[in-house]
Amino acid sequence: MATFTNHCRDALLEQFPDVRIDHYAMDDGRGEIEYPADVHLINDRDARAYARAAQQIEESGAEAIWLQHEFGIFGGAAGDLILHLLARTRLPLVTTFHTILEKPSADERRVMDRLLDRSRDIIVMSEFGREILQRVYNVDDRQISVIPHGVPDRPLIEAEAMKPQFGWAGRKVILTFGLLAPDKGIENMIEAMPAIVERCPEALYVIVGATHPNLIREQGETLRESLVALTHHLGIADNVQWIDNYQEQEELLDRLQAADVYVTPYVNPAQVTSGTLSYAVSMGKAVVSTPYIHATEILDQDHGILVPFRDSAAIADAIIRLLTDDKLRRDYGERAYARGREMLWRELARRVGLLLVQSQGAQPAKLPMRRNHLILEPNLSAVFRMSDGTGMLQHGILSVPDRRHGYCIDDNARALLLMTQVPVMDEELRDQWISTYAAFVQHAWNPDKGRFRNFMSYDRSWCEDEGSEDSSGRAMWALGVTARDAPLEKQREWAARLFNETIEPMQRLASPRAQAFVMLGASAILETEPGHVLAKEVLRDFGRNLLALIAEARRPDWAWFEAVLAYDNPRLSEALLRAGVVLQNADFIECGLTTLEWIWAQQTAPTGHFRAVGSESFGEPYAPPLPFDQQPLEAQAMIDAAEAAFAIDQSGRWLDCAHTAYRWYLGDNDLSLPLATRQDGGCYDGLTPTGVNRNQGAESLLALQLSSCAMNRLSQIGANVAIGATLGDEIIPA
């Protein structure tokens, strides 16, 4: 692969001398290989190395990426670490697939699907590769280009002229070259040699190439030693020559030209590409090969001889025919040479160069299919699955509650809030669960500390005397909304009472998000009790704090409250908007809209879909957001903030914003993978570079259901807003 990539680079530079090509190579980190100074190395087992390489590529001024993909080169399950790099760059991708599996494992299929989705153009080296991509992977034929393996340009000469320099004068030379490995089938060729030597005593089988380095690490030279022992056992050791080192290309081509017959006895029928076979054909060699995919195509129409797999007798018969019939051997060689002229490196470079030029300025990945805006009706099955008589458990192992991590007030406050927002449910059931989640919130309040506790173990013992500021802020938010929206007076009365008891110490919270959460609760309280003095005071003070933060952090290209991005970012804008409406404060509203527009732009991918600020971005000052990991919480925050903005500005763009963020759950995202499991109201925990995190924790489940509640409200409020992007909403059962 390294040799192929080097030749591709050289050919491109020869055809397009003004192009700059940066070369990135996978390295095992052992320091055993010396690379050219201009090659950038990526530790193949270090996910962070892939992320750093992506950033380096983005900053380099590159306009496209050409990836050489082969299973076994990249680290991770089925080589999925390469996805960490590709997910972190927006550059258009052209991928050459060197192996295409008809029956991939689950991990191999996952990686292939992601690579195919990410690639703008796909290159294979055989028509059969194209057929597999269409039949097995459903790839559009318009994406696929068949570009054969490149070959060097040399004149066709007689083998006899080249033999003396290698000491082969007077010998009939059969040659195989390439890294020695079990799938090369060398033992089958060796077992054919006794019959060949019997007819042609001067026959010499030359095996050129070092043992594959991975095999050396695992087994040493066990394979080579066993093959050498086999030649002695068969009595043909003098008719076999081992050249067990790497060959420079020119010397290798000289040896190829000195051979009479080239043989590839490979045992893997699925091999789509063989560079060694391509080279042999280009040198005008008579070829005997097993019928793996590449061989059946390049040697068809009598350009070589195909023999069955692992059939030493058939190999011997074909080679004897060629060695004993000079005209037959010459005819095969001339036909092969003519075919090789169609595969020269300059032709590969011309065709690949055209694809790379066409990719410039293109979208980096296939645009997900746009549909009418589907809105799921709230489905509480998964929420109840994660809940018991104490409250809602934090985490899930896949869809099963994980009791080891117990409960937290963050999730139970959200669950309480959800019970007040679901438009239609059995009222006895609603009352039951409001009481359960409310009891958790009540029990979490610690008046001695003036804070809510957060984490509770499964045995109902508190893990701390006070939780984080943000968790206390969420509790206040839930209390305010419950006091406003709960259907029963007893529920509203309880929530208002606990809000009043806790609001005074909450005025000392310093975290911007904690303050924003409290503002959301205080805004809700003021909608039911307009004269609530402390709620107004909190809104004014915390709102001014947010204005002061943005005044300090703002830069020409950075309209945000902090120098860093973190989680739940749109909540800061939403808090100002809701406070601005309640207090009739134009400054709050203006800042809320301006910052929401800015954070929305940061979370919009070039293709127009929602791209949540990735957790890898958190804490990096004034840095553009990275795309992973993406969490459902972010889509919910964007939807809620857009709902608040739409209440102020009904131009329609905020409806479009909310719909775009909501579609993230349904698969309109960077990976084109749905996170919502519609049949049971479930939601996966996030998007990673390699796929969805298939665990379903409370935060994710609640984010989806609260988002569905908000979208159902918006679909009714905005039904008469005539914008093309939001007409035709379809509400479907979850």
C-alpha cells in the first residue's frame, strides 16, 4: 500500500506539477520504520492522533482528501479509527477501496457504510468491485469510477537479455513477488515444482519479497521456514530461490523482465486488487494465476491462464505448457503487454486528478434526503422503563437501566418537567409520575447548604450534601415550569412553595448555565405570579450578568457569552429571550436573538443539517466547534431556544431552525443515522465518529421526548406561517 501510494503521488505530480500533495501514513508507533521527512505520521492505534491529523489537514489549505482504504491498516474495530479523522474534516473525500467484502462482519459493514456515506467519489480497480458496491452496499453507480492499478512504463524485451545480471542464464524462470503471507498460496506453487522440474530440469522458481511485518511480529519467520523445509522435503530446494528483502522498484522491474512466467497462486477469491499482477502484465509476462477477482478481469480474453485454487497439478500443467512452447509463451506476453499499456500510472493520475478537481468546492458528504418534517408524538415507554418508585435512573446499558450509577436530580427534574408538557396521557398515570419525580426533587433539597443534592445511589443514600450549581439550577427550572403548567392545583401549589423556599439562596449561583436555568424557572413563575419580587430580581440580575459576560468575551467573529463553547449553549440565549418577554426588556431580547443566531450558525453543517457542538470542543478558547461527540441535549436546547425566539419573531426562520435541529434525531445528521427509536420512544446517547452510542440514558430519552413536545406545540402555533421549509409537517405516532 505504501508503494502504491508513493507511485500515485509521483504520477500526480508529474501530470499536475503545480499541485501540492501532503502525504499521511499510518505508523504503529514502534519506531522501526524510517519515513521520508515529508510524510506525516499517524499512530494507527491512537484515536487522538487521527483527530490531530484532521486538524492539521484542515489548517493546511488542502482542498480534497484521497484516501487509500484497506482493512488491517487502520486501528480500531475493523479499522474504524480512520472515521475519527474523516468526521473531523469538512473536505470532500475521494476513496479508493483496495478490498471490498461481499460478506463483511458487523464491524466491517459499519465501517464500510460510513466510508461510503462520507465519500464524494469512490474508486475501485475492477468491475467486480463496482458490482459488489452496487449489489451489497447499494452505492449509486454514478459515484463509482473503475480505475485499474497503475503500472510503470517500460519497453517489451526478451527475458534472456535480462537474466545474466541475476545469475539466471540458462534457466527457465518462474517468479512471484510481494510480501510473504499465508494467503499468497506459495506452498501450492512449491508443491507444483516437482512435476515442473521433471519436464524442465532448468526451471527455477524465484520468490521475491520480505515476510509481512505484521506476521514477523506475531510469528517471526515461521512461515518462510516451513516453506523452505517443504522445498527440501520435495527435493527441489535447488530449483527454488528466496530473495527475502524489499526490492527497489527498478531492480524489481528488472527481475520481472528477466522472468519467463509470472505466477500468483493466491488463495483468497475476494482479492479485488493485486499490484504485483498488474506489474507483471505491464512487463509483458505470461501469467498463471488462481481466479481471484482481479485476476479474472485482467487476464480475461486469453491474456493469461487461470487455474483452480489450491490445485498444484493444474499450476504445474499450465507452467509446463508455457515453458515448453516459446511461441505460446511469447503470444501470452504480447497480449498482456498490450493490456498493460491501458494501465500506465500517467493514465491513473489523469483520471484521479479529474475527480479531485471536480470535488473542489463540493459538499463533503452526501446530503441526507430531505423529507416532510416528521414530528413524533411523545412516547413515554422508554422513560418509564428507566424509572422506579424512587425516580428515574441515570444511565442505561443499551436499553436496560444501569442501577450501578443510581439517580440524579438533573434527570428527575427533567422528568418532572416532561410530565407537565406531554399533551395527552392518562391523568392518573401523570399524577403518579409527577408525584414520584417531585418527591425526588423535594428530598434532594438540603436547606442547611442552600443547594439541591444531585447524585443518589441505588440504595437511596445521597452521595453528597450538595450538587453542582447547574443541577440546582435545573431543579429551579423544573419547579417554575411545574408551578405554571402542572394540570392539578396540588402539583402547582407544591412546586410554587418549594420554588419560594429555595429561590433566595439560588441568587448566589455563579455558573452562567445555572443562572440561565434559574431564569427559565423564574420566567415561568412570573407568567403565573407577575408580582413575584424575587423572581423579577433574579431575572434582572442574572440577565445583566449575561450581558456583561458577552461584552467581555465578544470578538468580531465571536458573539458569545464565554470564550469557550460547552454543553446546552442555546439555554443562555433562551433565558435572555424568556426574561426579556416577561420583563419587557428590549436589551435582553436583542442579545438573546443575536447570540442565538450566532450559535445556530456554529451548529449548522455546510450541507445545512444540524451539527451539535461536539464535546471535544468544550473548553477550547475561541475555537470553532469540533463535530464529535454530539449529544441529544444539544438538539433539545436548540429547539427550545428557537421556540422562544419564534414567540418574539414569527418570520418563520426559527421554525425552520427548530425543524432542522429536530431532524437530527431522525437521521438528518453528520452520520445519516437516526438516534430516535420510534417504536418505544427511545433515544441513543449520541453520535461518535464511528457511529451512534447505542446506550440509552435518561438525559437522551428525556431530550427526545421534550423535543417532541416542543415540536408538537410549534407545529400548531406555526401552522399558518407560510414558509416553504416548514409547510407540510407530519405528526406521526412514535
